[in-house]
Amino acid sequence: MASEFDLIARYFTHPAAGARLGVGDDAALIAPAPGMELAVSTDMLVAGTHFLPDADPLFLGHKALAVNLSDLAAMGAQPRWALLALALPAADEPWLAAFSQGFMGLAARYGVDLVGGDTTRGPLNLSVTILGEVEAGRALRRDAARAGDEVWVSGELGAAALGLRHLTGAHPLGEAEAAACLERLHRPTPRVELGRALLGVAHAAIDISDGLLADLGHVLDASGLGAEIELARVPAAPAVAGRLDDRQVLRCLLAGGDDYELCFTAPPGRADAVRAAGEAAGVGVARIGRIRAEPGLAVLGADGRPLVLEGRGYDHFSA
Amino acid sequence: MASEFDLIARYFTHPAAGARLGVGDDAALIAPAPGMELAVSTDMLVAGTHFLPDADPLFLGHKALAVNLSDLAAMGAQPRWALLALALPAADEPWLAAFSQGFMGLAARYGVDLVGGDTTRGPLNLSVTILGEVEAGRALRRDAARAGDEVWVSGELGAAALGLRHLTGAHPLGEAEAAACLERLHRPTPRVELGRALLGVAHAAIDISDGLLADLGHVLDASGLGAEIELARVPAAPAVAGRLDDRQVLRCLLAGGDDYELCFTAPPGRADAVRAAGEAAGVGVARIGRIRAEPGLAVLGADGRPLVLEGRGYDHFSA
């Protein structure tokens, strides 16, 4: 069996052009550019909780980094550096080769240097820390929504959650729909370019990892405000849009996790600037509702009456 | 069962005075002071690999942070911020209370703010990322040893490894010796103050996590050099010192992990400055050998002849 140091060297030591010192010392050395501050975040993915133990390692490598990039996107930060701590049941080289292809491929696409890590034996666990740069004082924070702001989301929602229901057998899909939904579940696109383009345009932002209602709820809690959204305006993925009479599919749209789109707020006068940001980033943006001073989150149905909702999203411990 | 958000808020949300934005958003916002760069490192501890599943959570909280602080100590960096990703089989509140007491207590001692994290359900896994500041261009790197440098270590070695042998029944100790060794195993002291004091004095440094020979070996590999050390000069913990005829105890001294002392090199003319750094940091320092241009690492016994050694240290995958 290859040694820990062999494994690190073979799969994860790429030149770290943007770091002062990369992998291979007790710590990496990095510095933000003048006028920038650092945004830093960590996410842990665990076999059996976040993915099936036999999940394709190519997808896992992509997703482990993508969910972290998505956190930076929600701050409007430019990803720069990542650290990867990886527990594996055994030093499975084909698995590592595919995992590193997924991880390093996405890292290269965003110019992210892997500057540190740790590999160890244990139940499969992927823990990534991401660092990025954002213009000092300008990050998109959860607590920055204002009453009267419009609420926007990027892309389309619900496909990842519906894909998971297809995988578990709860909601079998046809081949083409399944492929589209599983692509969103396995290979989410972090909205990094959109987050950057929204700096100076949006007030508050969050990425949709736990579900629209839960994540918008975090913005409302942090900002001390409420919101009203219109169901008909929430952009549904095609496989989801035709099935909204099914409560479970509606739940995929409003409370499904794993879409990794952005939900953000912007002043009513900035709708054109928001649309321009979406165009520049190559992703659709939809205005779905409005922030209001009264607390609470109401979803209005087609008849204008609030829907009754059971639970807002996904929580790893209260399920 | 408490929700993920309740758990984070209750145990890990302390005011982050040294961050621009702490726990509770998609990412934290931090910035190094002018003239400083950031040192960043990650370490993952896994139940069954790094500690027994029933290990005392108070010790685990301490150790999970201590091993990361030790990485910064080895760079000469001042710890500032930490992120904690934690997988737990269940939301066990007494466990979390004790764990956070160990973790946050050590964080407070070093002025470290916990600025981010992730808690999830899964086999017990503690993944910590640490960030610190070091004067730009002055960090203690592994690749900075020079031929002719003297090799030093801090503190005393071997107690943690002997404590582990006591725990597994391989080498039962008397009560007082066991207590002393287990204290080193469970609650290592990161040599942060020493690392800081060695800036401008030492050339290369590393922390001893895998064992003296393995870790000094990393310095030699990175620097393209060799070394000769004298067994009689290697500072042994009291329980180890009296038993060096036992090959397994000798192995604890030279190849035992988990001591988290520093091994570093400094020019021969700087011995007084090294001793002054040790005094300022409140830890002993011992000169154990010398860096030489020829590759290889020789350990000379009392008779001046090289010892024959089997394996240098601990490796999570080649064991």
C-alpha cells in the first residue's frame, strides 16, 4: 500500500502559482492582494449522510470543491486557495485518481490552488476549506437585506432534490429527465461569476444548499426581516415544473437542498443591473418576491393565498 | 434532538473579536495585519485511527486544536483564526459540551477566534483548519536548513508514544508515570511561543507529530541535505529515559508520534539565541546533532557507531 506521502505527492501536489508556499510544509503561506480581505469557509461531506458510499469519485471530487466554491460565490468572493482533508477506508488508487480528477479539474477551472491537506485512514469523509478574496468591506452578507428589497434566485431549483428521489426510488424519472436531474445533483455549478458580478448591486446573498425556504430564512433571521415570495415566480427545473401538484415535488422546489444556486436581495431600482449581472455570468436570474419589515416567510400560491408548509429544509441533526 | 443550527449556536458561537465577520454567514471575513502573510494548515483526526472512539471529549477538543496550533508553531506563525468541521454519530450534548470546553479553552488561551465550521452526522471525525499571521517572508520553512546548522528539539520526547503503549496494554506503567505520559498524549502543548521566538534565529523547523526521525527526515528531504544526531543528546521524557535498552521504548523516543515538540535547525553561532528563545517561551531546548551536506540521517549510539533503525515513524497508510 502506498504511503501517505506518496499519495499526497501523486494526486494532490500541483504547483501553487498563487501561493507564496504551497503543499509540503507544516502550513501554506498566502496573502490577499492589497485592498482585499479573505473570505474563508469549510464544508464536510460524509459518506452515508451527504452521498452514497459507492458514489462516483469523479463526481465527489467535483462536488466537495463545488459546495465550498458556492459558499464563496454567496459572499461575492473570488476563490483562490483550497485545503483538503480526506479520510479513506483504504488507499484505493483508482478511487483517488478519479477523485483528484474531479477536484483538481474544478479547481483549475476557477484558478484555485490546493495549498494544504491531510490524508488519513478512516470512514470516507471529505473536508474542504476554501479561501478567496473580496474587496474589503464589500462582501455580500446574510445580514444586509433591507425592507423593500426584491428577492432573486439564479438558475432553476428542485432538480438536485428530485434527482436524489429518483436515486432512492421514491420518484423514478424517465432517462432524459433523470440524467438532467442527476447532473445537477452530482455536478453542481458554483455561481462564482454571478457572486462577483453582484458586488455593489445586491445587498444580501446566500447559496441554496439546504433549500430555498431554509436558506432565505437564514437571510431573514440575520437581517431581522421577513419576506413574501410568489410560487409562480420561483424558477423550477423542467422535470420539476410539470409535477408541482405532487407535494413531494413542490417540496423539492422549495425545500430541496443541493441546488447551489444563489438567493439574493437587491433594491427595486436595480433590477436591470441584476439582469446584467446574470447575463455577464451566463445564468438566468428570477425575481421571486420581496423583503418586508414584518418577520415571517410567506409563499403565495397562484390564487394569492399563502401555502401551508411543513418544514423549511434540510438539517443534519433534526431530521 | 437539537438542530444543527442550535448546536452550532450553543457551543461554538463565541464573539470573534479578531475577525471582520465570524460564524454565521457563508464564509468568515478576515485580513492579516499590514506586513504579515497568512499561514494556513488543516489536520483531520478520526476515531479509531488517531484516538479511541470512547476518548474523553475534553481531551479531544484540546488535541484537535493543539495539533493544528503546532503546525503554525513550526512556521513561526501567530495563530489567529480556526475553522472546525465535525462529524458526529449523534447530537450528543454532553459530549459536545465537553469537546467545546477543550477546544474553546485552548483557543482562548492563544487568542484564536473560531470563525467557521460545519457540523454533520457521520462517523466521529474532527477536521480543523487553522490560520495565523507571520511576518512576510520570514516563516520557518522545512526547506531552509543549511549544511553545518545544528539540529535542536524542544522539550522531551517519547512520553506520548509510551503513554499510548500503556493504554493498549503493550507497556503497562506505574500510576505516576502513566499519568505523566497520558497528559502528553492527550493534552500536548503546542510550542507557539517558541516558534515565534525562533523567527530570525532558526533556519528550518517542523513539529514532531510523526516521530523525530520521520519529521527531521522531511526537513532533510525538503532541504536536500542529511544529518547526524547523537542518541545521548536526544531529550527523553523521564518514563522513557530509564528504559532505552528496550527497543520499543527507544522507538517511542525516536519514532514515536504525538509529542508536538519542535525540531529545528540554527547556525552554530546562534546557540545562545536559541537558548534565549527557549527561556522566553518557557520550554527547554536541546542541541542533538548537525546538518550535513551528504544525504541520509544517522543516529549515533553512545559508542559513536550508527544505530540500525527499522522505519522512521508513523504513516497512516503504509502501516
